[in-house]
Amino acid sequence: MYSVSDDMKAIAGGLYEPEKKKKSAELIDSLKKTCKAADAPTGTQNGPEFLAFARKLTGIVDEFLDLLQDVPDEL
């Protein structure tokens, strides 16, 4: 999952709005930190703690994908 951050960086390079670029950089950093933190429960086989990290990672990726949406909701 950590390597996904490289793909996110490449995709974020195409964003034109400064707010979206800034938010994408924050999300990428958050993804990296969360991935590193998720290593501990993985090593100790702590399933519930790992699932909490997995949910957080899913939320980060979802939020990043939302930044890529440029079609108005009215359509």
C-alpha cells in the first residue's frame, strides 16, 4: 500500500487547483504515515488494530479520489 503513494503523486501532478494540490500532498503524507504505523499490528497479528488502520487507509484513498472529480454534482 505504501507504494501507492508514488502513483498518487504522479496523478496529483495533473491537478490544476492549488487547493487540491495542497490537499493531495497532505493525503499522500498521511497515507505514508498510516502505512508505516500499520506495520506494528501486522507484525503482532493484531487483527482488530490492523482493521482500524485498513479503514483509515481506505478513507484516505477515497478522499484522494474525490479530489479528482471535476464533474459538477448537478450532472
